[in-house]
Amino acid sequence: MEDDATATATATVVAADAVSKVLGDDLLVEILLRVGFPTTLVRASAVCKRWFQHASDKAFLRRFRKLNPPRLLGFYIAGFQGSPRFVPMLPQPPELAAAIRIVKGYGLCADKEWVVIRDCRNGSVFNVLCGRRRGYGPTLAVHSPLCPVRAMAIDPPLSPPQQLQHYNPLRPPIPRSFQILSREEKGGGLSYFYVLMEFAMEEGATDLTTNFTARVSMLQDGVWCMHASATTQIPNWRAGHRAVMVDNKIYMTVTLIDITVLDLTTSIFSTIQLPEGVQYYSSDFMLSRAADASSVYLIEVKEFQLRIWLHKGDSWSIVDTICLHEMCANLMMSDSTVKDTLTSYLRMNHVGDNAEFVLLQMGRFVRYLDMRCKTLSTLYEMSEDEQDRGSISIHPFMMIWPPTFPALKSDPTRNCHVKKEDTRELLDGINIGDN
């Protein structure tokens, strides 16, 4: 196999020498921009030093990503217990078959303890491992199926005794929850944030006003460091809240009437009123990251109608309105196995970045709504046990970026730069992770 791979690489170099005589640098760059996938780009970089220099150039990679954004490979789906399962998003081009095969065969937890995914972004999965064998309290871990060497276990920022230091047996415990949020940096790497949220009713208070405290820790070299902390008063706090991070701001749905925003730069809270007509009691809504650092999306589902709102500056505007009745009717016509879609229980399970897609739970099915193409497809059918428990958690898994290119081989007598031991991996399209 190694001899075959080496022969293939050598033949490619000979062909590349001939092609180089008619391809100028500008034309070559335009061709490389259109190879479509990072796996194909890595293969192209293995042709010769000239191709490598163009393919690995930072300015080129920025253009490549803009033209070929990372693909959605599939979803991690988890029920009440056990290790999450990976469900590929089909159909997929053959260029990504190796990557999907690797992710599908990767186990997030070898000992099959209870795994809860908290964040899944840019090929990295941040999860919480729970189980009796782990003793008191959870263990945090980061996994990268396409680049396993990046996996690491992380201690929580606060030990269990510290988290319970305010406990008073004469008063009910303070409601607490935490979120793991991530932010993609300019170089493509991820920064992780642990957001501990506490709610405490003031002594003697007669209304529904609650003291809300957010303590934000940032992961640096495997250690959590306090990044920001702030307290404010909120009315009508809600359970089951969620948060998204856009640049240096965290948007949280911790009340029934507005969105609470924490600016990490100033450690100051502010609020954003919900769009007119959006009410927690009568509609289901979620937030979504926006590419613009000053904006955030709100996606609302009400009576089989989906509306996308964008908050920019100080106001809301409607970006799109989708009639789910019509889309469900079309799905029932195209798929004879789909029944009772129009009368099924409906809720949102997950919203993609930039409001690009929505995962809808309809009865026993989870369906994928592509917001750009306006198409609805069935992604997953829940088991009887999952149906009895009411819901499942779903996290999309995107192709990792940027790709890892092979090391140059220091041999001035050869135009090919790929190390022999790297050739087979490159031809298989496996070496796609970021070191």
C-alpha cells in the first residue's frame, strides 16, 4: 500500500510539472479556490511546493472559507442516558466520506457513562461526563473526532463544595445552572467559557423579582480563569433558559419578558425587549449567533408558522416568515411513510448559527429545516423510550477548520514535499484537523 501511494504521489508530481507550464499563479489560485472541500485542498497541497505554498497561504484560506464554508457533516443525538450517537447528514459528497466514517466510529465516552454534550463547534465537542464511578460531581472533557490528539479532560471551574457554599438548610437551595459557550477566534481556534448562573430571591421580597448572578470563567491552557462576574435583578425568571455568545456578549433567555445581555468587556448587564407579539407563554423561540458582532437572531415558532427576527442596533426586523403547514404537506406528499405531520407535537430542538437551519421535533420525528433552500427533511425517528421521556438533545457537527497541511520535506532534489509516512493519510483525506 505504501508503494502504491508513493507511486501515485510521484505520478501526480510529474503531471503537475506539465500543468505548471500552462498555469500561472493567478489561474492556479482560482482553480484551487474551487476544489470545494478542505480534504481536497489538502490533497492538492501534496502535489508540489508551489501548490502547497498557495493552498496554505493565510490570505488564500480566508478566501477559500468564504467561498466554501465548512460543511455540516451530521448530528450528535443523545437521549436520557448513554453516549451520544452520530447521525450523518445525507446525502454527502464522496470527498467527505472518510471524515464522516471517522466521526461516526468515534466514541465520546469509552466506559459508556452518561454523556451530556454542552457545546459542539468547529469539529470540537465539549461534554459533561457523569456516573457513579466518577464520584461526586461531573467531569468536563473536550473531544475532537477528526483530530483525537486535541482531546483533553478538564476540571470544573468550581469544585462541588464551593458551588454549594451558600446552601442554608432553613431555606430552599439557590437554583443554579451552567452553560458551556464557545467563541471562534480569527485564526479558527476556539475559546471556551463556563457560565455559572444563580437565581436568589431577596429576603422579604413579595414580588417575583430575583437576583441573578452570572460568573463567567474562560479556559486558558486547560485551566479555568475568572473572566467576568455581574449581578442584576430580573423579573419572572424562567427555567430551561439558554444562552448564545456573539463576540464579547452573552445573550440569555433567563426571563419571560426580555433577553438579558452580559457584556464581558464591561461586566455590565443590559436587556433587549422581545419583538412585538413574541411571548414566552404562546410561542416557542430560540436565539442564534449572527456573524455581525452587534446582532443576534431570534427564531420563533407559533401555530406552525416560523418567523426569523434580527436584532441590530436598537430594533428588531423580520428577516423571513415560513409557513410550516405548506412544507409539512409537501413532505407528506413526497414521503408516503410520513403521517400526521400537520397535527404532531411541534417544538424547536436546535437552531444553527446565522439562522441557517432549524431542527424541529414533530411527534416522534426530528426534522431538518434548511432556511436558505426552504426544504424540510426527516433526520431522525425517536425510539419509544425517547418518546416517553419527551425529548432528546441534538448538536450539529461541522467540518473542522482550518485544515492541517503536511510538513515540508527538506529535499532540494525533489519537487514533491510530502513525507512518505504522510502520503497515505493525505490520499485518504484523513489529515484534516487543526493541530
